Amino acid sequence: MAQTTQPAEKKGRGFKLFGNVIAELKKVTWLSRKEAIYLTGLVLLVAVIVGLILGGIDWIFSFLIEKIFTGS
């Protein structure tokens, strides 16, 4: 049976991919620490506000359903 070998291209494919990933990461414009902290705080604030709104809507509907079906 003849021995098969992989083409030369496939041997270094993993290293080439890793090199490409590093090259792309160097092109990224990263946020400053100040911007990252500000945007993280903003996301947390919006999440809390949306949570409170949804919690309030849930409470209102629960209250209404209880009053409609139990009558008390």
C-alpha cells in the first residue's frame, strides 16, 4: 500500500491561523479603562431599570389576575 502524506499547506495551518488571529487583534481599537468602566456602569444601570419595569408590570398583572379570579 502506498504511503500518503499531507500537502505542505496543511502542516502549518494551525500556526498560520494563530498568527492571523494575533494580527487581527493588533488592528482592534480597544477601549480605554475609563470608557470600559463607564459603559459597564451604563449597561448595569439599564439592566436594573429594565428589571424594575418588568418586575412592576409582572406585579400589576399578578395583582389583576388574582383579583379577577379570586374576587378578593
